[in-house]
Amino acid sequence: MEKTTGTPVGTSRAYKAKVLKYWDFAIEEEITMEASTKEELFENFYNANRTYRYCNGCYFKFADNAVKAEYDEWYRSLSEMKRFDMYYGNGTVD
């Protein structure tokens, strides 16, 4: 993951990561996700993948395995309630 230095946080996107967009199990394009914080970047990545939850073979994947490892560690460190909120969002759960 690339951390831009010399730029005040809030005025620019400080964290960037290359992400591969898969469509029908094949790479469709490579994009750069940007965010002000690492947590925001990882939440944006999670939300992007959730948009394809009902589309088999469509997902996003970090191009760099080191960033994927950081993401996995971040996700495991979240509380169960935070993961629940991220998964269900504003939905009603009985």
C-alpha cells in the first residue's frame, strides 16, 4: 500500500492501493482505491466487494498480497458488532 507523504490528511487521499476488478472470474480492469486513512480504504474495499455479493465471479482483489494481509489482519481485529454492522448496514435483522 502506498502512503503519500508531505500532504496534510484531509486535503488529499493519503492511502492508495491497486485493486483488481474481476468480472466473470477474469480481470476486467485495475483501479486505484484511495482514502484518507487505512481504515477508510479497507472499509471502501469491503463495501465495493459487498456490491457484488449476488454476482458469482465478480469481486475486487488487492493486487499486492502484502496489502491483502494487512486487510485480513484489520478485518480480524474488528469487533463482532462492527462486522455485523458492516455486513447488514441499515437492513432489518429478525
